[in-house]
Amino acid sequence: MDEKDDVTIEPDETIDDTVKSLKEKLKKAIEEKQEYLNNWQKDKAEFINVRKRDLESQKDFARFSNENLISELIPVLDSFNMAMGNKEVWEKADKNWRTGVEYIANQLKSVLEGFGLKEIDPIGKPFDPMRDEAIEDGKQGSNVTTVVQKGYELNGKILKAPKVKIGEK
């Protein structure tokens, strides 16, 4: 403490005045302490909130950091699906070759699923223009009847909308 904060009783000062002075100093010290405590608590809460936002940002970055690479690999999945989708030509190919290609396609799908990629399967569901791309219009409120080209989402974010045909419910 500073020397000027020390309490000394002056000869002409009464004990009541000294007590009053001490009470005022104590009240001021308590107010300062409360102000410091409030500021510390606000800063602590703000720090915790910043830390939470930073962790969320890091999680989002990790979830979507591979988005460009995965988007580039989707046409490869489409190519596998087209090759295996033409049943007539597919059945004419050598069985061992088909097995190998199917294995590679499944391996690629498995790796991409591990990073959060999912196929969108809207068949039988009501047409949703936020999710689907209609290539043949039906009546409003119609269901998806056929998927012409698969759609994909990455961790809930649509990367490629499925191309669909829609018809009556």
C-alpha cells in the first residue's frame, strides 16, 4: 500500500471521522473489486465463446476441406455407374473383368463415404427443387419416379443434385 493510503489518526480528527473515512475507502475498494471481477468474468465468457467458434470453424474446415477433390471424383463415380448401368453391354464383358471393375468402384465409393459423401436417393419422395433437378416435369406435388443421374451430398451439403423424372403420386 502507498503511505498516503495508510490510516493515521490526526490529533484533531475524531474516531467517528476516522471510521467514516475507513468505511468510504472500504466501499470504494469493494466497488473496484466488483468492477474487476465483472470485467474478468466478461472477458472469460468472451474467451470461451471465441474458443467455441474457433473449434466449430476448425470442424467445418475439416469436414469440407476435401470438397474440391471429392467434387472432381464424382464424375468418376458417374462413369462407373454408367458403365455398370448398361446391363446388356455389361453382361457381355468378361466376368473376371466385371468383378475387378465392380471392386474398384466399390472401393472408391467406400473411401468417399468415409469422408462424408452420400448418394441422394429421392425415388418415391416428393419432388424437392432444393434437392432435385427435374429433367421431365410432372404435376406440382408429384413424386420422383426415376433417377436418371445420381446426386451426392457431402456432410449434408449438396454437391451434385440428382437428375430425376417426376410423375403422379
